[in-house]
Amino acid sequence: MKSNHFVRKALLAFLAMVASVVASAGFVSAEEIPEYRLQVTPSFEEIDKSLKPGETYTGKFKIQNTGSKEFRYEIDFSPYSIVDEKYNIDSETESDYTQLSKWITVDKNSGSIEADGSVDVEYTISVPRDVAAGGQYALINVKMLTDDGDQVEGSAFKVTKQVGFRVLASINGTTRKTGSISDNKVPGFIFNPPITATSVVSNTGNIHAKAKYILQVFPLFGDEEVYTNEENPVELTILPETRRYNELSWDGAPHLGIFRVRQTVKIFDEVSVTEKLVFLCPIWFLFIVLLLIFCVIFWVVSRVRSRRKEA
């Protein structure tokens, strides 16, 4: 009897522990989901054909509520341009390349999305008949409205978060496809990995273009690559009349070694190739080498002086 009573108590204790662990896991999981979380998918659309003056184009994107509470949303439009080589976004300055923001309408300007819900938004671009050829860029701004954040004028809600859906288009006509690579550098000496090559690409044309970046790393002797992204090169969009800085890295580089590193950068028909010997040497190792050299020099000088005294 005592044995059965002990087994019963042990079983109850085990079940209580399992229930506690499950409840605890569920509680942690629930805590990890924020109350409000806005997501737009995809994050941009690059229209793969040139739009003709007077033409109408329709596209779609999805607004998702991945939080635990319902929120309202509102949509407006703004220019999309770049302010520097690091490609920071400017959503206020207008130019000949940002008129697209005035040509866009959406089928749902506002609404509500319940927790773990989504809304499909259809947008329409109505291209004017007298528009010039070249690139056109805009942001479709999705604003999440809750009772937290900045007050919206004339509304009881506040803007908690804003996500911009980028639209990249080009207008059919006479376009310039020109660019240049003004900087393509591979360092010669690095104290710590990774090995990072840098570049600056300029788009001097009037439509956006893809710049392609390839990094290849070879041993000091031999042509068998120890690293390359040649089969999956990095491609970045460069807007018209802008410059873009980029870094390309081999993150798996060792702390000590000598390699031949080659970076290839391409935009339109312009290609730049830079290859250099790269020495990877930790500063402590360099200190030891310098110390050994100093010791050898000191020993040689001491020997010379000693022989002169003996003579």
C-alpha cells in the first residue's frame, strides 16, 4: 500500500511539473509576440518593363499584422530618392525622378487589420502622356495607427510605425545607360578578419541599374579559390545620378595568412577589376615578429662590438 501511495504521489508530482513547464513555455511564447507589429511584403517592386506615357499599370502588395492586437492603417505617397553614398533614403525632396508619387492611387487608403491578419492592397500607376523618359521612384507609405505614438491631426489615433513600399519604374523613350566605377579597393594589410573590399559605383544615366559585385580569394600559390561568390554575386540597385558605396567581405577568413584577393565590379558595360596580395596578421603576432627582429639586430650589433674589442 505504501508503495502504491508513493508511486501515485510521484506520478502526480511529475504531471504537475510537466503542466508547469508547458504553461511556462506558453507564457514565454505569448510574451515574445509584441502587441503591435506591422509588416509589408514584398518590401519593394521593381517593374520589369518600361511604362509608356499614357499607360496604366497595376501592382499589389500585402499589409500584415503579426502582432497580438488589432490596429488601423493609413496609406499615403512620397518621393523616393537617395541623399549620400551610404544610400540613406530621402522621402521629402522632389526631383524629375520622383514624380511617380503623384501618379499612384490605391484601392484601400485606410482600414483595420486584426491580429495575425493581412490585407491585400492594389495600387495603380497612371502615367501622364507628356512625361519624359527615364527612371521614376516613389514610396507607398503604410502607417500603423494605435493609441500610442504621434497624434494624427483630426484623429483619435497616433502613428506608431511607418513602413515604405518602394516602387521603381522607368518610362519608355530615349534613355541613357551610362555609369562608372570611381573606387575599387582591396586592402593590402589587415590585423583581423574579415577581408573586406570596398567600392563606389556611379550611375550617370537616367534610369536605375543593377551593379554586380564579385569577390574571389586565392591562396598565395595556386588558382583554386578558397572563397568566391561568383555563382551568387551581390547585386545592388543604383538610382540615376547617384553614387553608391559598398563593402564586400569574406567572413570566414583566418586570423593569419597571405591571400590573393580580387574584386570585380560591373555596371552597364563598365567593368573594374582589382587584385592585390592581402596579409592577414594579428597585431600581437606582428609585435612578436618585430620583437624577434629587434633581438636579432641587438645580437648582431653586440657580436660586432665584441669582436672589435677583442681586436
